[in-house]
Amino acid sequence: MQSEVLVHKPLPLDQVPKEHLQALPWQFAALGAILLASTGHLLIKLGLNTAIHGAIPGTAVANALHTLLQPALISGLGIYGIGTLLWISAVSRRNISFLYPLTALNYVIVSIGGLLWFGERISTGRWIGISIVVVGVALLQLSSGEDR
């Protein structure tokens, strides 16, 4: 009777089957990372807004603890963390100089979220700036060619 091997020696990357390295297409990983980062930021803001309403004047330690224990803030950090794992997956398979400009889409998503969720006013100048960033990202992606 043979004993089971509990610890396996890791294979060098060039010997790992391709299907193991690319379980999730990089496009889904990158898009998921962007969406989860934006959602995480919005939830963190919600948690901070909620904490401010429950703050007690003069008790810094209690207020800090109250803020850190907000469910929306904790959820936002967790979602952001999952987005970071997806980002790691995408960056492990594509050039960061190709992928990183895509994160500028967070400006659009967070701005729309701020408008819809928190009633934030977004000036025309800010929308123009966001539009310029989006056009810039599109141009970077179109001109990337084989730099993927």
C-alpha cells in the first residue's frame, strides 16, 4: 500500500498546462477588477457616510472603531480585495502598460455611482475631463497593436 503524497513539488511555469493558467479569460479578469474596484470605492464611501452620522463628539477611539466596523466599509474593502485578485490574474497574462489605462474607467463608474447613490453634483467641466480620459484610453487601446 502506497502512502499518499500530501505535498506536491510545484511545476515550473513553462510546464504548467495552459488551461490551468488561463482559467478565466484576461478580459473578464480585467473588467471584473475594474467593476469591483469601483463598487468597493462606492461602498467605502457609503460606510464612511454612515459612520459620520453615528459619530460621537470627543471620542476619537470609539469613532474610529465605529467607522472601521461599518458593514458597508468592510464589504467595500472585501470587494476591492477580490477585484485586486482579478487584477493580479489579468496582469499575469498581459502587459501592464496595455491594461493599466483601462483602470481609468473607474472615473466614469465612480462618478456615475456618486451621482446616483449619493446625489453628488458633477460639473460640466468634470464630465468633459472624464470624457477626455475615456477617449484617451480608447486611443491607447486602439494603438496598442501587439503590445498585449
